[in-house]
Amino acid sequence: MRADLRSVVRIAIVAPIVALLASQVFALDDIGLPIHPNAIPSSIVRKSGKGEGTQWLRVNFRAKAPYDQVVRFYRQKTGRNVQISTLDSGKLLNTLILFAKSPEDQINVNISSKAGKNVTEVEISRNLGGL
């Protein structure tokens, strides 16, 4: 009976600590937008860093989806308060979506593809200032 009580006390102490550490790791790795559902898993690359009072996160991947579909997906996910820049050179299509949750939390979505291809490249970067 005494051993059971110690196990319960240990679990009661350790479980909240593990949950807290796990939530901090998730928060540091949160890019702020979902990865496209048709992303090619082997192409997903995550990077992060800190410097000069900011923390940045970046996810690059390729999606097996037409360019227009990927642009539409991220326009829906970012909402209305965005700046959008589009370039169509005839050979290369590119859209940059600038999205700010706050002045200290900015997200850029860079979407590009060669014209007529069904694979689209995406880079989502997030800059968290004031850390």
C-alpha cells in the first residue's frame, strides 16, 4: 500500500512537469500556420534560430498540388489582414503573403512553382520579436 502511494505521488509531481516541458517545445516549434495537406513528407525541413532580440522559425516543403490550389489554401488560412504580392513571368509563378498576428509576430508565406507543374514549393517563416 505504501509503495502505491509513493507511485501516485511521483506521478502527480512528474506529470505536470512533463506536460509543461512538452508545451514549451511545441510553442517554440509552432510556425503559426498549418503545413499544406498535400505536402510531401520527405521534403519538409524545419529550421529555427535566435538573434538580436528575435526568434525565427522556418518550414520549407513541396506540395503535390497545383500552385493556384496552394495559394488559395494559404489565403484562406491567413484571413483578411494580409499583404499579397504576385508575380507571373510566364515560366515561374510566385506569391508572397505577409501576415502579422501582431507587430512582434509576423509570418511570411512564399509560394512558387514552374508554370504548368503540379508540385509547388512553399516556405513559411515566422519572426517573433521582443523576446
